Amino acid sequence: MLAEVITIVQYLFQIYFYMIIVYVLMSWLPNLRENFIGELLAKLVEPYLSPFRRFIPPIFGMLDISPIVALFVLQLAEQGLLTILFRLL
């Protein structure tokens, strides 16, 4: 039972990771953010990215590295949660 929960948690983190990547790539083509998928991704990803954007200013005024930091923190959170779940096995 716990093994299935671990697998689901891994898939959910992986899906959210790729959602962030797609959202960031969509910023290169602004028209993509204005369609249904872009708006849906914005509603799901922006609440997570906005705290990072508040604390990490863009480099040279235009290069936003906050998604990279956010992805790194997401990976750390996944590893921490998986470590806790593996110890419960």
C-alpha cells in the first residue's frame, strides 16, 4: 500500500515539475499563455513561482532565474518527502 503511495507522490512531483518547465518555455512565446492551456498552467504554477520571484530579482533586469531555484526546491521537497515515506516502509 505504501509503495503505491510513494509511486503516486513521485508521479505528482514529476508532473508538476514538467508543468513548470512548460510554463517557463511558454513565456518565450507570449501568445501561448493567452490560450486555455496557458491560463490553466498559470493558475496552477504561478502560486508556487511567485514567492521565488519576490525574493530573487531578475538578472540584468530581464533574465528570471527564479524558476530554476523553484525547480531545485521542488526536487528537494520531493526527496525529503520520499525519504520520510521510505522510512515508514
